[in-house]
Amino acid sequence: MSKYILPVSVFGTAFGCAVLLKNYISGGTCASKVKIPGKTVIITGANTGIGKETVRELARRGGRIIMGCRDMEKCEAAAREIRGKTLNKHVYAKYIDLASIKSIKAFVEKIQEEEERVDVLINNAGVMRCPPGKTEDGFDMQFGVNYLGHFLLTYLLLDKLKSSAPSRIINLSSVAHVGGEMDFDDLNWDHRKFDTKKAYSQSKLAIVLFTRELAKKLEGTGVTVNALHPGVVATDLGRHTGLHQSQLSSTVLSPFFFLFVKSPTLGAQSSVYLAVAKELDGISGRYYDVMTEKDPAPQALDDKASERLWHASVALLGLNNQTVLHAHPAPLSAIKKLETKS
């Protein structure tokens, strides 16, 4: 038996060091222990991956959680599971398709009617490097779902967020925004040769620009907005990249994936941190790499581009640009304006 002690000890030590290194590289877990009873949180794309784990953690902290999902069967199942495991009965599944203006409008109308407050909005849902395609309203799928859909959802919920202040908006971006460029003459890839990687990066850059511009417009309202890169997380978001089917990735690169690719539970920590941490009270317009504030790419700091993107988004969605500039916008009227476009 003694001959096995050394190799077992070496293996155990190596494995333990690998786990510690992985935890360090991944950014660790949210240190804040803040509970959020009585607070209402909306999370999009919440039935799987980072979104589901964010719901689970915020439900443990006592929040009233609204899971906004397109696949209601999976969403209802996830909500039941989380209610059972956290013993928090206030976890609800609601339908929203971020590729549809009509669906976003209907979701917001229900929130306006049924919810007294919205304390945290987490714009989590997304698609990544998918094939060429358009949303129901003719927008490029990645630009439409990752950015425009969340722009509209946020815009129409601003009244609720302001009346619930202090409240927070959290936008999930990606380090991929570094490779993004805003082509304001062809945001929806109608005239250029489609490049799925560049389209994804453009959508993530748009999220950071939107975050910074919205932060300016919300000064003095008690509503903050920040963007984050959650790290590289093992979810089905990357199903279109080809890595999941690669023999190389499943054999040679597996040890590196273990170290550098996080579980959804770890991937959710940055969203939880931005949602609850007391030290972030009043902090707005920032970009976080996991849980560390960092400067985004230079093109994301372009104030003229952020303002131009705001106006382009308002025009694409048929919104009244003046509505959001007031301290108390009237999003219901904005919703009615969308009826003609829908």
C-alpha cells in the first residue's frame, strides 16, 4: 500500500493546486453577503447557463425573481427547480423573445401591470456567432437580440426602475467588444458580406457604448447601469463556434479548458456582484472584467459614437427620443407608439 502513497499525494497536491489556480484565474466568488428580500429582479435568458445560476443565487438571497425566457418549457422547469432548492416561492417564468419588438412590448406591459417595482434589471440573454439571419423586425440577429432587444426592454422599463430607485441595470457584454467596430451605415449587415465573428463583436461593443450613454442620461435619477464581461464560461452559447465538435478541443485542449473556462456558477458571480454589492452604490457607466473595474476598448470610450448609437437605436426602434431624457418618462406611451411599427 505504501508504494501508492507518494503518487496519490503528488496527484492530490497537483489537483488541489489546479483548483486553487482555476479559482484565482476565474476571479473567485462574490464576497458580498447582502440579502435582497423585497427586491424585484428581472433576468433575461434565465433558463440556462449564467442566467439560471444568477437566478439561483439571487433567489437564495431572498429576491423576487422574474425569469424572462423564450423557451417557456425550459424556463418553467428551471423556475420549479430553483424554487424547490432555494425554498423561495417568488421565482417566476415569463415569456419574452428579444428578437421581437411585439414580444418585448407585451412583456413590459405585463410588468407594468403586475409588478409594483423593478429594483434590478439584468440583460443577460444573448446569441453568439450564429449563422446569417434576421429578427422578426428585420435586424441582424446578433445586433437585434444582444443589443437592440435589450435597449428596448431597458428603455421601456425606465419608469419602473426610476420609481424603485436606488435601482440597477446590468448589461452583459464580452471581452469580444475589443474587436468590435460600429458601421453606422450598415448596422444590420444588409450591404456588407456577413461576418459572424465581427457581427458578434459589434453587438458587444454596442452594449458597452449603450451602457456609458445611458449612465449619462440617468444621472441624478438613482438608477445606475454598468456592463460586464463574465469571463469564459462553459455554456451552450458557443455552440456555433465549432469548438464543441472539435477533436482537438476535446482532447489536447481539455486541461487548458479546465483552467480557463468557468462553470456557469462561477460565471454568474460577476452579475450577482454588480446586482448586490454595497460598494457599488451610485457607481455607473463602468465596465467590469468579472468583478474588477477596467477600461473597455478605446472605441468603447468614444462619446460621439455612444451618442450616435443611441440616436440610431431610437430611430431603428421607432421610439420618441425625448421620452427618456426626462426624469419621469412615460414608457406606456412609448409602447403605444410601437403598435404602428409592430
